[in-house]
Amino acid sequence: MNIGFIGLGIMGSGMANNLLKSGFNMYVFNRTREKAKELEDNGAKFCSTPKELAEKSDLIFMMLTDVRACRAVSEDKDGFLESLSKGKVVVNFSTVHPNYSLELREMVKEKEAMFLESPVLGSKIPAQKGELVILSAGDKEAFEICTDAFEKISKKAMYLGDVPKASYVKVVNNEAFATSLTAYLEGLAFAKKIGLDPEMVFNILNSGALSNPYFEFKVKKVLNDDFETHFSFENMKKDLGYALSVADEFKCYCPTLAAVNEIFKKGLNKHAKEDMSAVYKIFDE
Amino acid sequence: MNIGFIGLGIMGSGMANNLLKSGFNMYVFNRTREKAKELEDNGAKFCSTPKELAEKSDLIFMMLTDVRACRAVSEDKDGFLESLSKGKVVVNFSTVHPNYSLELREMVKEKEAMFLESPVLGSKIPAQKGELVILSAGDKEAFEICTDAFEKISKKAMYLGDVPKASYVKVVNNEAFATSLTAYLEGLAFAKKIGLDPEMVFNILNSGALSNPYFEFKVKKVLNDDFETHFSFENMKKDLGYALSVADEFKCYCPTLAAVNEIFKKGLNKHAKEDMSAVYKIFDE
Amino acid sequence: MNIGFIGLGIMGSGMANNLLKSGFNMYVFNRTREKAKELEDNGAKFCSTPKELAEKSDLIFMMLTDVRACRAVSEDKDGFLESLSKGKVVVNFSTVHPNYSLELREMVKEKEAMFLESPVLGSKIPAQKGELVILSAGDKEAFEICTDAFEKISKKAMYLGDVPKASYVKVVNNEAFATSLTAYLEGLAFAKKIGLDPEMVFNILNSGALSNPYFEFKVKKVLNDDFETHFSFENMKKDLGYALSVADEFKCYCPTLAAVNEIFKKGLNKHAKEDMSAVYKIFDE
Amino acid sequence: MNIGFIGLGIMGSGMANNLLKSGFNMYVFNRTREKAKELEDNGAKFCSTPKELAEKSDLIFMMLTDVRACRAVSEDKDGFLESLSKGKVVVNFSTVHPNYSLELREMVKEKEAMFLESPVLGSKIPAQKGELVILSAGDKEAFEICTDAFEKISKKAMYLGDVPKASYVKVVNNEAFATSLTAYLEGLAFAKKIGLDPEMVFNILNSGALSNPYFEFKVKKVLNDDFETHFSFENMKKDLGYALSVADEFKCYCPTLAAVNEIFKKGLNKHAKEDMSAVYKIFDE
């Protein structure tokens, strides 16, 4: 089985590496070739266009930043839609707007190929360790075809039904993570401003029932002034925007989300490329 | 050592019971006597006024709903300040506005008594089990005098320095719990409105790094439509108000807190006496 | 010159009437024919489809509620795009998402017809009186062709440049009206809740520099409990949603807009068909 | 009739000048004497303490920045409460927290003096021109005694009833001005960010029903990058804080106010001394 992997950023390179190490025959594409270097050294073949990649692959996997990037590798000239054909499977691991996922499905269907939206839970480290959680929606048959590959990159892969159900769950998941962490970090910055030691406050909070690995991981880095990117600020902003857009479409009352989305917009110029936990700095300046 | 305990609500009755069972000689006062019944049956003596209670007790403990209730038992006619005298210790377990705590300390000091503000972490069940966390600030000597008593009602008692440091930590703690839980519940209600099964979404979220006993406890009850009060909605609103007031005094930028405080105001008429997790219903109507 | 007018709601009927009275040969279309009755009685010809209307008209004018309605009369079967041809002019008076306006322009251009987006300022009464302000963007030549017709329905018509510039201005305009009025009404409801007579407070405020016809018109009705629709709550919600969507696209920090948009979402179930000033009731319950 | 005037800032100096020019015998006090220079040159007598001022005056007028400043000149050593006596009238023009106004009334009453809270509407220029609007609450007799003096500094003086009714109206008034202007300026900054000329947009908006002298005055200065202080940013922040505090006390749902208050907190470090319209810069950076 030949796998084509498009998008070799923080997440994609970890995933593609795990697939390559597991013995899959890998074709890769990335806008800037240098990010493919390590994979090529280990035996992956670089394709000069997504179109070429789709010709050579049975499974076309994409892990890209946003809708724009997905459109570029599929709809633009030399995009994979040009060579996509019956029986192939397109899997989009990227977190995208659910409405775009519906659009992409239609374009794939027109080529008589199969489609799965498969956003993942987990960031840099789970991607490297093959311990992501995969949320899939779309063609059931495609999900079965991908079982082996998914096992190499995840600790769990779930089939949730029709598109865009997996995108919806992903959007809610990221919203819940971002808004609850932002609320928590706002509290710590507040503690600091009123003269408390934020580390002492964190230790007290973290000894209680709200203690969890996510807050602990993020807060410890924040308290060490470490904002190295595991999940970028601009990507989280993008996902918050997707959530708010869906909330608006369904008329859901989401004032906390709306407030947090504004905080992220406020910080976007300064913190785009840092970790999303840099939202702390917006409170602490 | 005679302990006088004022305030026998959800929290206070649990704490007073544990002290009584540990062998302390207990005097109790509550606005409505019926809540003291079980304690009286087990040997506690009911005082008809806080003044009488303070005459008979070495340690005067209070666990009340808000500043108004604290003022009523201390400053009003027959309040404990009337009989408070040198060497006695006043411990306020209630969560109050930090500025009031400073005021109360002054009034206690004028009587040459000692003062501790000692807000606690934990709600109904930890109070019953004697597993609270006590945050104390004020007279170091008073903290030492209370060591034995504190051991009977808490798993940990911390001395944090001057008043209102413990109140500040408590305010931040409750803010962090309330705002992060509200953010999370907003996400689940959103999931439901866009057609997802909130239980399925919770299971996915709860299998990840954000999983924690607090969210799990609250969400499971919410999904079972169980809003029995562990921490009342109106009390949480009160604490959010304290937090926002302190934030305003120190000019801290707290947009998530501000948004959540409004949500709680919106729901106060309907949900005051329910558990604070009833905030979910405001999103899900 | 034959004018086809699609959409005979509160706004459209007023506009079409003024055109008819000015002597234009009018073709009209509306989803429900009864709304066309008065116009037909006065000489307008009802077309059974937008396609038929576009065959018979030189200028195709649309005044519809939202993007969905615009798509229905243009892209659906028997939509006007089917019969649109070279030299004809499509003018969309509807307030729509700017990105949709760009899409519609493309579809019109493919037919070699001309396009103007021409959202209007003013609601029911200016529409009836022919005193709207027209904001136009698109083909300059089309704007000139429409000069006569625009004069009959407006007190001023402005040409602003390329699509979607007029949509952008309209979105900002409606945002400014909605958010400032909401802020003002929130203040009056607040005054009432703290025991002041809202009418007295309004009189004081209205005697100062902030006094304006818009607030006066809206507040007087609110104080008389009159929520008859001049600009519907659901339409204003829609426009706030457009504004927030554009703000997100351009990463504009708009926390007041975001807060107001949530208030409108909260009230949508109850107040959709009332005047947008029913937002007052959300504060006053 | 001898008038003592405490507080000679932007507002107070304009008011004291008008009283002096009208022939009243004026005693003045200000923390820094240099601000009294012009008044002294014109015949006012400077008192070295508020206590001295109250000895010499029948009417004690105060126009100060905030509660802290009011407490300093009344309760501190050499404050006017020390020499206040029966029959004298204390008038507080300052905008203060309504609860403080109640406190001050009590302190004045203990001296058997009369009290009026008399916050004013209007800023720098109306103060200079004697065209303020005075909102009074408190002793009716005091209001009558002050009639002559009030006529010299205002175009209208209203008696509203008991303390803190005038403070409440003032708080609502400032909230309505600040929140609606902030909403409007947010819209203009948004227009600029999406590529529109904010002046063009303002001209369009200002030609409609929302046009008013307040927005026009403020926006024109903003568009000229003129942030000279008429009403300082920090004072408006203070008033928004009062409003939110009262809203919390009465459990009023005020999400727009809450959002705007956060924006002002965000900008306080940078813009404290500028005009409150500098809130525009927070959106436009």
C-alpha cells in the first residue's frame, strides 16, 4: 500500500515518520522541500506536485494548517484532484472548518474516490510517539482500509459517522481546551498582579480536583517563560474562529468562546508563532 | 479547648460535626436552630446569640455565606464582637471579599483577640470527610493554636502570611474553577446544539490530557440532569463578583472572568439555589 | 426601462412602490404572491419565476433577507441567472455577507451582465418615503444606468468603488447602530433595575450631547412597550454575524461587537420577529 | 454667602471661576496650590487645609477625582469634617461610588450639617461656560440654599430625591456615553482595518439618524489624532468600575458594560491621562 503524505509541519512530519518506520511505501509533498529532508534520507520519495503524489499513492493523507493550504494542494493547478481516481482514499487530518470539509468531500466524490475527514487529538509529542487520537467521519469503507495505517500513528481511531461530525467534535474539543486553559491562565496572571506568587497559587490549585496533565504541562512552561510551540497561537486562533463560526450558524450562545476569541485576536500580531499558551502574556503585560 | 462554631450550612455542619466527633467541646450558633439539631443530639451546646458563644469559647469559628452574614453575627447587637476578649481566636472560614477580611481583622484586633482568615478549598463532600484544604492568613500564633482543630477538618492547612493573602488565593481559586468549568460546559452545550451527543463528546474530551476529577464529577451530574447543590450557583456568583471587584481594584484585565460573571448574573433568578453547574442550562435552553 | 424587483418584504415593497409611482414599467417577484397584491393592483406585473422576470427586465433589483434567499432566486432552478444576458444590470440591495457579494458578482459577470451591490441605509419609513441612502459598489456604468431609478427611492446614492466596498460599509454601519443602541438600552434597563425611572433617565440623557433621532425613536417605543418591527431582531443578528465574520477574517479585535452578538443569539428564540430594539427585554427580565 | 471650593482640576477650576466672577466670596483649596493661582489672582482666598476652608465657608463644594480624594479632604487630619458645623452645606460634585455617597452623607449628618450629592453632566467646556447640568439628591433645603450658586455654573439643576439617586443617574449616564461611544469607535477602527477610509465611513454614519454632537466631537478629534483630555481615560475607567460594581450589587446583566470595562482596563497603563476617546487606539494598533 502506497501512502502519499502532504504537509510536513510539526504534526505531519511526526505522523509521516511513524508511517515510514512501520514499513509503508511513502511519497511525500511539502511546499518547502527542506522539511522533507529527514524523511527522504530515510527512504520517502519526494513528489514535486500533489498531482504527482496522488498518481503514485493509494492513500492520500493531508495534514495542513488551514483551509487555504488544503485548497492549494487540492484545487490549485497540479493539485491532487487533477489525478485523483476511483478507489483511492483521501484522508484529511487537518483541522478545518466543517463546511469546507463538506466541500472537499464533494470534490473527492466527483472523482469517485473515497473521503475521510480525520482530525486528530494531540499535538507535537503524541504525533511523534504515534499516540494521537483519530476522529474519523465519512466513508466507512475508507476507514477500514486505513485501519493499519491509523494504528501506526494513533493510540485510538474512532469512526463517528457522516462528514462533518468528526470536524464538529474536533472544533468543540479545541474550543474546550483553549477556553478552559485561557480562563485558568487569566486567573494565574490575576494572582500575580495582586501580589501573589503564581507558582504558589498554581501548586495550590493543582493539588485540587481540577488538576490535569494539560494545565500542568502548559502552566509549568508558562511559569518558566517557555513558549516554544507545541500548538501555535495562530492555529488556536483559527480553530476558535471555526468554533465561533459554527456557533453563529447554529445560533449557539457562547459568550466565553466569544470573549476568548477576542483575546486571541488581540494577541495575534505579537504571538502568532508562539505556543498558544502565550495567551498568558496578554494578561501579564 | 472550647470551640464555638457559627454557621451550620452545607459546609459548616460537616466541619462542626468532625470537630465534635474528635472530642472538642462544642458551642454552636445558627440563625435557624433546626440546622443545629443533629449536632445538639450529639452533645454540642446551642447558644442563643453569637455574643454568648464568644463568651464560652476559646476559638470562634465562622463558616457563613457572605459578608452580610458575617457582619450580622459580629457587628450586630449580640454579635460576638461584644463579648470578644484578649487571647481568644477568631477564625473566618467563609469566603468573603478580601477588603472585608481586612475590616474584620481590625475589629477583632481592637478587642485584643487574634484573627485568622481561613477560607477552605473543597465543597460538601470534603467538608463531611474532613478533607478540606485550609488557606490561612493572619496571626501566626493563632494558626499554631488552631493546629489540632484544623487537623480534624482538613487534609492540609497552609499558612500564607498576612491578611488578605488567603482570601486572595481563595478568590483566584474559585475564579479558576468556575471560569474553566463554565468554558467547558459551554463547549458541551454547543456540541449538543450542533447535533452531537454530549456524552460521546465528553468521553472523547475526558480521555485526553484535560481529564480531571472536577470536570468529571460536575459533567457526569450535568449529563444526568442532576443539579443537587454541592456549591450553590448564588455562592459562585458571589465569589465571581469578589474576584471581579478585586480585579477592578488592581486594574487586571480579566475578560473571561467578566464574561462568565455576566452569564452567572443572567441565570441568578432561575438557578440561585441549584449547584453552580446549572450554568450549563443557561447555554442549553 | 423595465425594472424587475425581487423581494417584497418591509423594505422591498416600499422601494418597488416608489419606482412604480415614478412611472417605471415594473415586473415583480416574491416567494409568496400575496405580498405583491398592492403592486399588482397598481399596475406591476407579477412574474412566476425570477427567470421570467430577468427575461423581461433591463434592471434586476433584489431586496432579500439573507444570502440563502439571494441564492434561491439566482442559483436555484428558474433563478434569474438562467436568463440573465449581456447588457442587463443586477442590483442587489440586500445586506449580505461581503464574500457572497463577490461570488454573486462573478456569477453575473459570467453572463456578461453588469453588477452593483447596493445595500441601503434606512429602514421601513425611509423606504416608504423614498429617502434611503444607497451605497453602491461594482460597475460604474451600471451605477450611471441606475441613476434615475435610484433617485426615486433615495435621498442620496453614493458610488464607493469595487465590490465588496459597499457591503463593508453597510456591515460597519449596522454594527455601529446595533452595538451603540444595545449599549444604551443596557444602560436604561440597568437604571430601571436599580430603582430609577427609565423615562426620567432617558430624558436626562437625551437632553445632552448624545441625543440623536435614532436612539430617541427606538427608546420612546421601548418605553411604550412597542416592539413593532422596523428592523427585525433576526435581521440585525444576521448582520452582526456578518460583521463578526469579517472581523475574524481580518483579525480585528472587536470585543463589544462580540459581546453584543452573543446577546442577540441569546434572545433569538424569543424575539426573532420583533424589532431589534427587543434586545432591551433581554436586559429587563 | 461664602463658598469654599475644594478641587481645582479641569472641572473644578472652571466652576470655581464662574462662581468667583458672579461675585461670590470664594475660599479655595487644592492639594497643589499652583492650580489655584489664577483664582487667587482674581480674589479668591487660598486655605491651607480643608478644615480651615470649612470654618470660613457657608457652602462647602467639592469637585474631586475619586473616592480616595474625597476621603482625604474630609476624613483625614485637617479634613473639613473636623470643623463642619450645624447649618453648613456640603455639596459633592464629584462622581463617586453611590455607596460612598451614602457614607459621606452620614458623616456630614453627624455634624448636623446638610448634604447634597450633585454630580454634573458635561466636561471641560461646559464647566468653563457655566453650562453644566447638575443632578442633585439629598437635603431639599440645601438644594434651595444652593439655587443661586448652581445658576452660575449650570444651565439646569435638577433635584432627584434621596441620596444616592443622583449618583445612580450619573453612573448610568457615564456608562451610556462610554459604552455607546466605545462601540461606535470600535466600528470605525474595524472599518479602517478592512481597508475603508474611516473618515468616509464616519461621514456616512454621521449623515444618518445616529448623528449626534457627542460622537461628532469625539470622532473628529480621533480622526485628527487629537487625544487632548476633556474627560480622562482613567476617570472614565473609574466610572465604568462604579457602574459595574452597582450592577453586580443589583445583579443586573450588563455584558456590554462588562466588555467595555475590560477594554478600558487593557488600555489603562498606556492611556490613563489621555482623553477617554483614546480607547480607539486600543482597537487600532
